[in-house]
Amino acid sequence: MVATYDGIIVGAGVMGANTALQLASAGLTRLLMLEKAPGVGFGSTGKSSAIFRQTYSHYETCLMARESLQIIRNWQDFTGLKSTRADFRNSGVVFLLSQEGRAVEEVLSIHRRAGVISEVLDAQARARLMPDFSFCSAYLDLDAEAHECQEGLTAIYEPEGGFADPVGTTEDLLEVARGLGVELRFKARVTQVLQSGGRVSGVEVEQDGNLETVHAPLVINCAGPWAMGLNELAGVPLAERIVPIRAQKLAKRHPERLRAPLPVVNDLINGINIRPDATGTQIFMSSFREHHSHEEVPDPDHYNDWADAPFREEVLTLAHHRIPTFQARGEITSYAGLYTVNLEDNHPVIDETELQGFFILCGFSGHGFKLSPVVGMLIAQKVLGQWGRGKTDVPLNFFDRNRDPLRSFWSGFFT
């Protein structure tokens, strides 16, 4: 059996869904989406913290995050759906960082240039917004015999930020795309990338034990942790070192009554992230400390998807230090997802490969969800030379492959 489409998108996570919506909105409606999982959210998307924040080291990425945030804040208008599932919560986002160095000045300058609404909170504003928090500026060394808290912390506040439901967001996007004519198949694994004369010509796909050849002059690789394997199938491995990294996370139901709703908190001093849930009764925690950020996963189909005991103990201790009322009591659950990390500079590759018609969107390093609405716009412009639903001021070539590494004044997952 042979079928023909105008384009094929591999991967139906949030990146593939945004790509499908934008391409279909631009007129490329004979699109086929192939997802190897049995449903939505089985890969990195489903385990995303789904945070929308705008603080980055580069103006272009900050602008991308700001534009994406405005889309999720006006989600019903953007999707055109009467009923949506994204459930964006405008909790606000706070960055805690040391006053030393040039980071604060750099961040505020980039914010002003990109149009991000933000402010540095003084002591009174911090106490009003986050009355349960300790604002110690000293790094908590868990191997030290004692810890002495210090003053001197800076808090940068983004009032428009927040978080969404990652699976619900993706389901909304897929509903719109399918309404525009996009075909979506689950349990469909690509086994071969077809090509002729230096150009992609389609894929071979396995579904329900059957092999099918699907022809298309365009294939877009949105496969996340599986993306590099798909590139190798196509015979176009990237020069960039992009690998799946195991990202552990905790969720704790807290019995204590907090005096104010929690914002999303990015603690750059101690290397943890704290996020409320939609009900206000649970706290999600993750770490971007160096020793938690480099566990490569050789096979993304097989990895430990539960957090390790030492990780749980360390992150709970760090969270208790930042929120002293955060007690040991309460139900704790844990899980682990995958980030697809570009080891060169922690920024994605969004570009056509050496195989004409074969594009890759990969290496988002934990930033993909919050940037994905604009990524879809960029790929529509790159592929079709025109915009789909909305447009962006982010330069089209900023995330090209084989670029000079995008160095930042922050390391790790806050680039």
C-alpha cells in the first residue's frame, strides 16, 4: 500500500502539534502526523513542567518566550476553540539570583528590549508576594556541617508568566490541526526514511504489525529524544552533540497552609525549580544542579522513569530551606522524563538538513514547551516561505545547524 501526502511530521508532542497547526494554517493541509506512542503525551511533552517564563541570556530566545507567552495567555483566540484544555494559570514567575556579577543588569536590559514586563522586588514586595519564603542568598552545601544564611539576594518577577497543562495544550493544538485536514496516526513508528537524488521522498512506517510506504517531498523531525535516531535513519547525523538526558522531578502534596499562592520559582542560587499545581495543594520540584543535569539515556525507549532516593532527599531539603514551612509530612510522588539536550550550547536546531526536504526541530534542552508556539511559526516560514497563524520577529536563522555556539552568561538550563 502506498499513500502520498504534501508533508509528514514525525512526532505528535507539543512541537509536532504546533508545527502541524502552523503548516496547515499556511495552506499545507495534506499533512500526515506519525506518533509511535498510543496517545498524546507519552514522551517528553507529558512530563514537561509546562512553565511559561521569559528570562533568557539571549534577546532572541527571550523574545521567542515572550511571544509564546502572549499566545498561551490568549489561547482561545489563537486556537479558535470554544472549549480548551490548556488551562493556563497566571501564577507569576520569580527568579532568585545573587546580586553579584552582571546577570541582573543583563536580564533587565534584555527584558526591556524584548518588551517583557518585569521588576526587581524590594524586601517589602518579596515579603508580600512570597511570605512563606526564606530569601537567603547563600548556596546550601549539603555536605557542609553547618549553613549560615546571608542577605543579598535579588528577585526578578515576571507577573505575566505561569504554567499550563502540557497534555491539554497539545490536545488543543491537535484538534485544530485535524480540523484543518491533518491526519494523525498513533502507534506508527518510522522504520526507514526514503530518498531520491539527494531529496527526501517519504518514509516507511510500521503500524499494527504492517509496513506501509508513505510518499512526501517534506519530512519534519519532531521526535524529541528519538530525533537523532531518525536523523541517522535518514543518513544525515548532525554535527551537534544532541542527547536525551534524564530529568527527575518530585510532586508533594503539602498539608501546611501557605499564606499566599505560590508563584513559579526558579532558584538560581541553589539550583532548584518550584512550581504550584492548578489546585494549589501540590508543589512540583526539579533540579538543575550540575550533578542532576548530565545523566545521558542511551535508549529513550528504556530508562528509569522514577526519581532516585538521593535526588528526592536532596531536592526536598533544598525546597525546605527555601520554604521553611514546607514540612516533611505529605504524600510524595516522583517521576523522570527526558530532555533532549544540545551539549554544544543548550539551544535547539531548527533547520533543513543536508537531505533536501528533511527538517529537524531538536535539542531544546528543557525549553521546548514554552517556545513551541513560535517554533511552529518559524518552521512554516522556513518550509513554505510564508506565515501560518501569526508571525514572529525572531530571526529565522538564529537556530540554524552548524552555527557558532550560542554562549550565555548563565550555564545549564537557564540559557
